[in-house]
Amino acid sequence: MTTDATLAGKPFTLHRFPLDQKNRSLQAWDSADEYLLDYVFEHHIDANRILIINDAFGALCCALADKHCTLVTDSFVSTLAYQHNLEVNELEHAQVEVLSSMDTYPEDIDLVVLKLPKNAGLLQSQLAKLSKLDADIPVIAAGKAKEIHTSTLKSFTHFLTEPTTSLAVKKSRLIFSKTSAKAIDSKFPVSWPLEKTDFVLSNEANVFSRDSLDIGARFFINYLPMGKKPLKVIDLGCGNGVIGLMTLAKMPNATVTFIDESAMAVHSAQQNISHNLPERVKDCRFIQNDCLTGFENEGADLILCNPPFHQANAITDHIAWQMFMQAKAALRHGGELRIIGNRHLEYDDKLKRLFGNCKTLGNNKKFTVLSATKRS
């Protein structure tokens, strides 16, 4: 993996997170980062209080470390990456304030730099917050040219001023706009009734399948545990918490820990338990974390998981592998990891190699539900 970056004419060492992922061809910055920083240092050198949104691994933060920066991220992994990369580049004393995606943006800023997220709803949510700031603060967004659509520019027009775009450089492009003090609310969170239940699910902008029950979860619900055993359950990669919610509904004595690396996901899960099963909140924990890092000695009885197979725009299985390995460490002897995955991903082979066993609980044309038991 390439870790030597040159950003705005300065050398940096930048690591992509998690550090031990197997795909070493992926790097911690891209041409959009380079283009954005070159423009900022050429045209906004006097900007001192900079709001940085969606800096995936800290490239922008490191290059702008001599400014007073406020970093906004929905990702726990991104937070770990920026902290690590600041330290590696001996910039740990930089003035960087970190805000969750659920926090209000600061008002005392003179420049906004934004990496376009993959999720259009998340972008709209972020632009809505920017629309409530004072007018005429420059906003510079960067992304791959092929991912900047007419709808992207319409979102800027709706919440900010009419945008303009740069020429494409290395297949990346910049969007230029300004805050307009329109103070427009976003449509998030969105809510909808959960089929075949009395529950209503609330979903923040960056929650997976935020507009309806995804087909994987719909199938997985048929294979959730039930009964009166007081199991310690972990909903790993919980999203809006629907799997943990249905587990609580089927298991009156269970406790459930909801874990996701997205702040919006954890917030949505907490809201959904509070709204739908308020009497069970005492049986729950809600944690933003990098998978199960730090949970090795928890002694979980059951871990439920629908693992992702991408990180931002990169298709990769390293997150699933991390989840499986850490799940084995977090389970008690005799504990179970129960997952759902696309059949073509062949998770059964991975679980057999790791656990020494795997059985199929159910499958259809697209998904398979698998169970592995910790025996040693």
C-alpha cells in the first residue's frame, strides 16, 4: 500500500484504516483530496477557521493542520484514522475539534471543505446544516467527476447558492458554492412502519436502507432467536437497530448491545428502541465503535450480523473478516455467531476456516443465513 502522499506540495505519511486490511492497493487519499487542497492553498490561503466534512482518513486534516480545523464525521473509523495520521506526521498538537454527524456545526468559520459522500441523503443532511450558517461562507466540495450528477448540483442550489464546477483533473472535480442563510431543514430522520409489527422505525440520513426494510434484514428476521433465556446478544453493524429490536421483542430476558461505526446508525437504533420498546431500554447498550475492538472479554452468548462488503466506494471483504474474527474472540465458549450474507460471498467457507464449523439455517436465491459456534 502506498502511504507516501504529497498534498499541496508537502510530504505526508497517510495510512488507511483499519491498518490490517488485506487489500493493500487501497490508499488513504485520492485525486479529489489533492485537487481540493491545491485549490485551497492557491485561493484561500488566508482562511484560518476551516470546517472539514467527510475527511475519510485524515488527508485534509493533516494538510490543513496549521489552521484551526473542525472535523465533522459520521465514521468512528475515520476518527481513528485522522488521530493516527496526525500522530504519524507529528501533528498531534494541531488545533482540531472533532464533531459527530449529529452535532450542530460551529458558526465561527471562514471556509468549508467537503468531500462528497457516496450517500446523497447524507450530503443533503450536511448541506441543510450549512444552510443555517451565516451567508457568504465559501464552500468547496470535491469528488470523482463521474459521481457528480445533476442531482448533486441541485442539492447545492436548494440549500446553498447556485454552484459552479471546475474542470476535471485526474478524473476529479470541484464544486464551488457559498452559504446562503436559507436555514432549510433536511427531511431526515425519515420514519416508516415496520411490516407485520406495530413498530415504527426512524432513520437518520446515513443509515443503510433508510427508506424501507432492506431485503436482507427482512429475510434475517425469520431466523432470529426466541425464548426466555437471558442471553447476552450483540447486534453488530446494527444500522437502525431493526435486528436487535426484533430480538428484544422475541426474547423478554435478553440484553442487547447495539454496535455500529456510524454515529447516525447508533442514534437511530437508540431512538427506535426508545420509541418502540421503551421498557426495554434498560436492557440495551448503544455503542459507536470499530466493529468489536475492545470487546474480547465480554462473553457474549450470541452475535447477530449482516456484514457490509464495501467501505465508502471500495468493495472489500476486510470489514466482514474483522467482524468474524472479533466475534469469535468476544463470544463465550459455546456462543454463536449468526449472520446473513449474499450467497455469492461464500461466507460459509470463511466461517468454517475460522470456527471449524458452520451450518446453514436458511437460504433463498439471494441470501443465506449461517451459524457458527465457538468451540475452542
